[in-house]
Amino acid sequence: MRPPSARSVLIALPLALGAIATGAGSASANSSSWGDNGSGTCSAAISQSQLGQYCMQSVTGWIQINGGQPQYQAVSCSNNAPGGSPGLSWSLDGQSYTTENGSVWPQLAAISDQGEFAGWQTGNGSAYLNSQIAGSITAGSASSSPPVYGTGQAAVDNLGGSGYWQAAVACLNAAGASAISNERGATRPSAQVANAAPVRIRDKTIDTVDGKNGKAFRAREYALKQNVTRTDTRICPAGMVRKGKLSYTVQEFPASGESPRWKDRALVDVQLTPKGRNAGMVEMTLTKAKNPTVVQFQMRCVRA
């Protein structure tokens, strides 16, 4: 039997990738550091605690991604703040998580500055993702009053077709931050699961600024209403200029917490316009939606 030709091998490779992507249509398809509802990010950060004692994952909604597309997503620990957007109830797929002492989880549990703390999973559709190196982070602080909420990034490259994915980062309370810092046990607040709360979405700014290395990632989320056009302009920090193309993601929040079907996806008309050397404008109109929908507008900046 003759060995396969180089041409036949090249043809077989995309077919094999297509077969893999086809199998990625369910919410249990491919993932990274996900665990249960994103709790794998907490397990990687602090293995000696149960969820809700030292650490709580902060989870995005379901993010649309097209075939062959790379994507970044900024994720803030403020998702888990009291009255947060969309609120801690989303992180646990409809279960609101509280503690007897009212603990909050503001501090990002970063394993490194290269984004290994972020987790993700795919949902409905045929997206098949690989992790990429993310940008700078804001650690936040669990010891300050009021707390300073940290921000991380998930970065993926889609090797498959169009579909949904969601991201998570690990967030610490004061006891968790102390346990990681001192590498010893700390007082563990007792936790309980309360009744589910409705999904809440609202505008949110999620910026990270790395002054030492002269770079910034400007991200802002906009809660959209159908057939209402919104515009906004974002400006780089002083002494910085815009780098690369403006970008955005579309994020949906079904009440069930489950991935939407791709055919039922929200449709948003988004126009991105560079402004000078250090700013960018976004114009958004939501034309069709079954679920609450958010656009995250993104702009990268570097030292001038």
C-alpha cells in the first residue's frame, strides 16, 4: 500500500478539524480550567478551600464567536458584587450564592500575569477554541474599604465554526487573599445557597492599565435595548495612543443560564470608528434578541 501523498494529508487535516468542531456543539464540548460553572479557576488558584469559602468564580454571559475568529473578553470580579451586573446569580447558573457574614470576592486570584487564571467553555454551535495569551490584569484588593474589584482577561482562538463560549476568572475574599499570601489556613466563613435571583445587566467599565509597561486595555460594556441606537467614545490614558483595531463582543444572558441556540442569537449592528491617534467610537443597534444582550467595546493602548 502506498503512503499517502502530501496533498491527501493536507486535505485530511481540515476534515479532521471539522469533525472535532462538529462534536463541540454542546455545552460540555471543549473547555479550559472550567470545572463546574467555572469553578476550575478557583481550584487552580487555591486548592485547599471549597467554593465560597475563600474563592468564587466570576462568569460572563454567553459570548458569540464566528468561525476562525480570535477573541478577547475582559472579566471583572465586580460581577460578584452585591447588586452586581449581571450579579453572582449568573455565576452559579441561576443559584444566588451568599455568606453569613456578607463576604464579597473582589481580588483577582492571578496565577501569573499571562492569563492562566482564566477559564472558558464552549456552548451551542460548532466553535472549537484554543487558549491564547491574554493581556494585562488589575489585581484588585480584598483588604481595602470599599473593596477594589480586580479584572482579568480570557483570550481564545476559534478553530471551528460559529457558536457560543463563556469565560470565568477566580476572585478571592479577604480570607482567601490571606490564605494564598501566608500559605496557611485562615478563618473560613460559612456559606449557603439562597434562592435564585433574576439576571441583571447594566453598563460597566472594565479597564486594565499597566503603567510600568506602558499599555492599557479599555473595555466597556453596554446593556442594549432593542431598536435603540447607542454611541460612545473611549480615550486612551494620558501619554498613550491607540494600537491595533477596535474590537467588540456580543454577550447574552438567558434566564436559564444555558447556552442559546445559534439560530436564536441576538443580532447587533456595530460600527467601530477610530478617532485620531488615541480614541475610538462605537455605535450599536440591537435589532433582534431573545435574551438580555450586552456589547463589550474594546480598545488597546500603548505608550506614545
